[in-house]
Amino acid sequence: MEPTLEEFRDVFSEFSTISDGRINYFMNQAKKEISEAYFLESYSHAVYLVTAHTLIINDPSRAGKGTVTSESAGDLSVGYNANTAVEEKNLYYSQTQYGMQFLQLQKSCIITMNVI
């Protein structure tokens, strides 16, 4: 199923203040980077996670911050960890909860082959 702006907004309502144009831009970039053949029925979810991740990473208020380790809503409290012990190739995605979910989804889609 093709990822859509409408479904993204339904699932990720926390981005309700972000313009359609901005979301569509990052979603189109994610579609170019993610293989539908690799993710199969999880393709749309993978695109949405990468889109959400990229929207947060490109939020100017997060400039220079590390991985979000805790969040609160009342009286706004956010904790960051600048020294995350993750594989270098996964460092980019480890910076947000959505990126970490994407990495987990990616791991679950790995196909292993047994040689007989």
C-alpha cells in the first residue's frame, strides 16, 4: 500500500502543526530511500517512521542535541543523551524514538538463508 499524507496524519497526530508541504517533502525523500521489496507489507510503516524521524531531526529547536532519552508533557521536560553507544551506521536513526523504531522494524525484516 502506498504511504499517504492522510494516513501519516492519522497515525502520527503529534505532527498536526507541521504543514502538508513539509511532511510531503520528507515523505517523498523517505520513499526514495526505503525499499518496498525489503519491507514488503511494512513498507508504509517504515516510510512513516523515517518521515517522523526526519521531521524531528530537521526541527531547528533540536540543533546540536543528542538522543532524546526522556520526555514529559506537563511543564515540558526533555532529556538528551549525546553519547549513545550504537553502531556507527545506525547513529543517525538512534537520535529519535521514531528512528529507533525504524531500526527495530528493519531488523525484523531481515531474511536469513540456510545453506544445506
